[in-house]
Amino acid sequence: MSELITAGEPMVLFIADEQGALSEVRHYTRHMAGADVNVSVGVARLGHSVTFLTQVGKDPFGKIIIDFLKQESIDTAHVLTTSEWPSGFMLKGLSDNGRPETTYFRKSSATSKLTKDSVAAIDFSGARILHLGGILAGLSESAYQTTLALIEKARENGLTITFDPNLRPVIWKSEEEMIRRTNEIACLCDVVAPNVKEGQILTGEKEKERMANYYLEKGVKQVIINLVDIGSYTKKKLPDGRYSETLVPNFQTSKVVDRVGAGDGFVAGAVSAMLENLSDREVLLRGNAIGAIQMQNLGDNEGLPDRGRLDRFMHQTQLAAI
């Protein structure tokens, strides 16, 4: 079995070739998107084996998705197909400030119709980490139940469970439901990794230490917070009951092309470092590095580095002050 098991919604992405409102753009270039896809690609490019669970339509987009995952050496044995529902896709604008306009077409998508029955066929033996994002759970009730089934089976097989809330208010019925269900899932996991804005929304706290405590007091073993413009922070409970904290600054980079996907790059770095049993400082440093590299590239995952590019960046780029 793969070292990492994950699940989510892959989407074909069309990025505008010229600036302007999406309603006015005439030409787009095709890419691939999806938070959990980005994490999977980032981990796989560093040499780790990844299995991806999803469902796509028996349509051209579905074929594009499957071909892309195979090209990235991601196991597609559990990429299901259906002729009843379409694959999701999205549009993204071209922006000077790295924060482009985006629009999703995922309502009643094939992934939203995924059921918990799909989990039974996955062999968890030999896997080390189950990584989940909060988007799948927000797509539908059946997708939410699929998320819970994945957690239950991972727990039965002794996997470490990592969770990125990936808040997308537009896919939830209400902000109240988004917060409640996302926190329900988070508290079933070992490692919770929100960015600082998500941490504020989910916990109601403003300080990173209090955000971490919110989850640690509910049984989570470790909280990793992407501080975005500042760096990253983690707090975890040690076997003897004490707590350890680590704070790491960002790398000094000035070029920002596209911030979309940088958070997923951070998570890919952290998860891959955990697979390699690296220290908390090294986990944060790798996350910061991959996030910084991805921001320098157009598209959600094109910049995710292989081992050589990552090592060169980390050796040649200085850390900022914090």
C-alpha cells in the first residue's frame, strides 16, 4: 500500500490568458486543481507513494484528471467513475496581486456523490498517514460520511491522521455548519493544520497559541498553523504530558505570481516531512519552502518541486526575520 492515503475532489482548471473579469475573458489555458490533488502531487514529487480516493465523471474532464494523476505517479486504483454525474471544473483569472478571481463548477459533481462504501475496498495496511481536507466533507452528506469512514478505518489500522480545514464557505449550507462539522472532523484527527485565518474562524481565538490549545484540549496531538506572511508555528503534546512549541520564519522571497495553491504546498511539505520523521522545525521549514516556491508559479501545483529543486531553494534562500 502507499505511504499516504488521501481523498478529495480533483477539478480541471482553466486559467485566463489575459487580465479582466472572468465574464469577459475569451481565452484560457487548461491546468489541474483541487486542494487534496495539490497535496498529493507535492508529496509524490518528493518520492513518496500516494493513493487517491475520488470519483469523476465518465467525460473528457474525468479522463484528463485520471491521466494527470497517473502522470504524477499517484495510484488511481480508487479513482471511481460514473456516467450519472459530471467531473468538476473551475475558472481562475489572471491577477497582478497574486489573488485572482475564481469560480467553481462543482455542484452535484461526481465527487460529491462519493459514498462511504468506497472506503471498504481500500487496503490501509502498510500506509502511514491518512491526509484529509475539509472540502470533501462540505460537498454533500454522503461525502461527509465518506470522510468519517476514512477516519474510522485509518484509526483501526493505526495510521496518523492529518487534517487541513481548507474552508470554502460557498460549498456549505451555512457558516455555522461549516465551523461545526469542520471542528468535529478536526477533533477526530491527530494533526490539525489550519492557516491563521481559518484558525480564527474555527476557534474564535486571535492568538496562535490559543488556537492550538483549542484543539489540543480536545485530544488532538499536534496543531500546525500556517501564519502565511510571517512563517509557521506548531504546538504538540509530548508523551510525558508536557508541550513543545516551534516557530519558524518564512523564506525571503519577493516574487509572488499566484498565491492559490501555496497553502496546499505548505501542507504537502509538512506531510512529506512527517513521513520522513523529521523534527518539528524541519516540518515547518519544508512547508514554508514549498509554499514559497509554489507562489512563484502560475497554476495550483505547477511549482511544486521535486527533491533537487526543493533542496536548492532551501540552501540558497535565506530566512526572513520574525
